[in-house]
Amino acid sequence: MMNNFIFENKTKVCFGKGGVKKYLGSLLGNYGETVMLAYGGGSIKRNGVYDEIMGILNAAGKRIVEFSGIMSNPTYAKVQEGAKLAWASAMAENGMLKIGKVTDFQAHQIQHQLGAYTDCNHGAGLAVIHPVLYRHIYKSGTARFTRWAQNVWDIAPKDSDEETVAAGIDALAAFIKEIGLPTSFAELGIPADTDFRAIADSTNVTAGCCKKLTHDEIYEILKECL
């Protein structure tokens, strides 16, 4: 179940139909007397957005500087693609995707301690840990992992949800190998006599999306990663 939340990330984005009328006027008082209105071709005038915005700005007594005729070109397209990448990166890293949800950060907690003891690269360690971790926890969240297998890895439904999930985890492991990431601690040069007990016992245990692991379970996961 999604919890209620309020999200603001430096640039406030007001989504939804009627957003200009609902939000623009109330925001204008927080800024100066001059507003630059930047737009491209004629669509903003044909669809009525231009008139709506101008009406709100004039009613607020703003001095309007128009910057029109922004054309699509290869350079601008690259800027747009960069902006999309920056937005996606911001959404991935600022925690917004976790708001209102119980999420699972346990793999990262395990890798943090593995890195502390072995100087293992974080991303490489996660590549090894994730499939093994999923095999340990999926039975506590079979419905969620079934959706993941079908929607992310395009796994056709098997005779049972557990078989579907297993195929999804195998697909994840195969993808990790395909893109050249390690699939075992041995590939990372982590020796079998590493003190995995100490790593497990010092790992921060989180609630998890499906179940809360014990330090003994974390130890078994680490050993299976060899």
C-alpha cells in the first residue's frame, strides 16, 4: 500500500491537468518582477497555453520577456537527451522511488561490509550478491518476484510461481554475465578464507521488501557467492 508523501527536489514539478492555473499564480509572489517566458514554435499559442500563462503573469503585474522560436536541432536534441538522463539519474539517486514504500537495501548493506573487509568494488560486489540474495528471499515475496520476472525479464508463466521466479533470477544472472560483470567472489579475487563470519555479523540488517534476514543467513549468502 502506498503511503502519502510530499516530494520536492530543488526544481518543483507540478504535474497534472490544470496545473498552470492552479499553481502558477501562487508561486509568482516568491520571485522577482521580471519573468522570462521561453517557448518554441506556434503550438503553445494554438493550444491556448500561451494566453493562459500571459493572463496569469499580467494579472500578477509581472514584466514579461519573451524568448520564442526555440527550434529543435541536433544540438538541442542532445541537450534534451542529457536532460532526460539527468532527470532519470536524479530520480534514481535521490530516494524518490522509495517514498511511501518499504524497499530493500539489504544487498547494499552486505556489500558495504564486504567492501570494508576486502576493498571490493561496490557495483561488482552487488552483481555477485543480488542473484544469490534473491534466491534466499523470494519465497517470502513470491507474488512480487513473479511480477518482476514477468515484467522485467519477460518470463512466460511456468507451472508454478516459484518456477517463474527461478527463471527470472536465472535471467538476471545471465544478464550480469553477458555484460561482463562478475558472477562470483572468486572472479573478484576474494579468497575463500575471507572472514565472512565477521562481515556477516557486522552487516546492518534492514527490514527488507520481503523478509528481515538474520546474520546467519547473510553468512550463508556470502559463502554461496564464492
